[in-house]
Amino acid sequence: MEIDPASSVEAVRAIDVVPAILDTVCRITGMGFAAVARVTGERWVACSVKDDIAFGLEPGGELKLETTICHEIRESRQAVIIPDVATDAVYRTHHTPALYGFRSYISFPILLPDGRFFGTLCAIDPEPRNLDRPEVRNMFRMFADLIGFHLDLGQQLSETQADLGRERQTGIQREQFIAVLGHDLRNPLAALEAGLSLMKRAPDPERTEFIMSAMQATIDRINAMVGNILDFARGRLVGDLPLRFEAAQPNKIVTQIVSELTIAHPERDIVLHCDAAAPLMCDAQRIGQLVSNVVGNALTHGELGTPVVVDCRESGGEFILSITNNGPEIPAPVRATLFQPFEQGSESHASGSLGLGLYIASTIAKAHGGSLAVQSSAAETIFTFRMATAATTAEHSA
């Protein structure tokens, strides 16, 4: 991974030996200024500096790239050694020595182990210095290689720490997943067991029909849970949910889902307003799953005794679906992670579910080139799904 100029100062500062390297360079060469510089195609940034000649540059300071010889070294990746500018055939008329007032100069490229160019280890002095010696060349090359090695090692350490952080978070999520899955499966299984026990003890036909209906609802709940788990695994392993696109009427999809949820939640009131007319080029089953997950979420977290309002309409070539429920405001930190897997919100919003419903709904929205967003206040919470209509998609394709 490329080390950007903004973080280069910290990266070099983390190498404890750099100040000793710059001090040794100055002592052996007799030069008054030495630096480690980050050099890119646009910037020259001083990362570490030893300044005994009041050159005036500090760590984090910058020089205009085109005024430096390091810019040329970046392109050639070859060291430049100038014992005395006045007698050098190439650099006696160069603009850089005249601009910065030095007569001796030495700079070696700092390369990372994989060959990437980082910058230079350089030194200047207003007086001529005896630099064209094997021991000076070898010292600069060794120090430049050492700095490059440590920079790469530091970058690898940072990436490893980041990977460990992600693995730690994944482990936490996995433990949460297993715990909640166990909880969610135990309850419906216990309900099924209780239903079977009741039918065995009192095989009354009317009572049996009621118990069978309740057990079917429990089985449907388990199926929905397993479906969410499979969708989550499929999306994580494959990267996308499998979709079958065809022209579909969104109002028909929404009406069907709302009807099913009304039957499943007879104690709740769902108000439906559907004015959408233009067809959607979509996977109707997946869009239905999105609607079911979001409306189901509203029923779970909405305030009892207040309706969940489902509104679908067409506007500006978009299909817009809004689901509104009353209830406590979802805090901003919770909203920020609401569409991530295993996120169930704060205690006031947690339902003991797997926390996959909204994640899968958001994945479905993105897979259709749409979006799923949430707004929440003390008065109401609104989830809004948007995607282009089939007519708009056809116009863009043409």
C-alpha cells in the first residue's frame, strides 16, 4: 500500500534510528543539512531533518517539487553526488544549487523492498565536500536501504494490526450471531413442542385447527430466518445476491406483501397508499423480500396502537417506497450502522433477531441500482427505498 505524504512524517518518525542516521551522515561528510524526504509526482515533503546551517526546513515542511534535484532522482532512481557545484559539468548551471545556495549535494533514492519509490536520503552544504568516496556511497546506500526496509516493515505491521482488528470484530460478530441464532431458534422450537403436546393431550378438532395455524406461523418464521441466513452467506461468499430481472408492477408486489403481513399481524394496523403505475425491471421476489423485511422491521419496532404507513409512488422516473412508523427516535450512531449485518440498534430498538433483515434489504436495493435510507425523529421513523422505473432504465440504455 502506498504511503501518502500526509502520513509519511509519522511513518519516518516511528523509525527510531533515523535521527542517528542523519547525525552520522553529517559527521562523516561534514555537511550541515541532512534529511529524509518523501517525493511523489506532485510533492516534496521533509519527513526528518538535521539542520546545522539554518536552512529553515522542519519535518512536515515542503519544497516545490520542480525546484529540487530529488524530482529527477525519482524519475531516474539513480543517486546524485556533487562534491562541488562550481566544478560539476552537469550541475554548475542547474537552477537548484543557485536557488538554495549550496555547493555540495548528495542524494540517494529510498526504495521499498518491492521496488516502490518512497523518497530520498539527501544532504547539502554551502561549502564543497569530499563526497565522491566509496565509503560515503556505501554509507548512503546502506542507510537508504535500511530506511526503506523499516518503512515497509512499519506498513506491514499497520496492515497486520488492521487485519487483526477486522478479525477480532468478525469474531465478535460471529459470537453474537451464534448467540442470537440459538435464542431465536429455541423460542419457535419450544412453541412447536408446546403445540404438539397440547394436541396430544386434547385432540379437539377446533382447538387443533387453531394450534396448527399457530404452528404454521412458527414454521414460516423459522423459514424466513433460515432464508435470511442463506441470503447473508450467499451475499458474503459470492458478493451478490442472485437476481432474475423482469418487468413487474411494484404496486402489485407491495400490496401482496402488505396483505400477508396484515394476516400475520392481526393486532397491528397497516395503512397502504399505492399510486405507482410504471413497471420496474427487477427481481420481483427480491423486491418483495425487501418490502417484507422493512415493513416487518417497522411492525417490530413501531409503537403499539399506532399504524405503520406504507406509501409507494412514482416521481421523476423513480419508484419510491416509504415505510413510516411511530416510536422512539433511532439515535444517530445506531442509524449509521443500521444496514450492517448483525446490527440490531440500541436496547430500545433490539428485538433479539439476527440483525440481518435490514442488511439484506439494503443489499437488494443496491443490487437493483437503488438505495435504502432511514430518517428518524422523536415523531416518526421513515425508511425510503428508491430505484429507477423500467421506462427510465430503457431510456438510459438507449
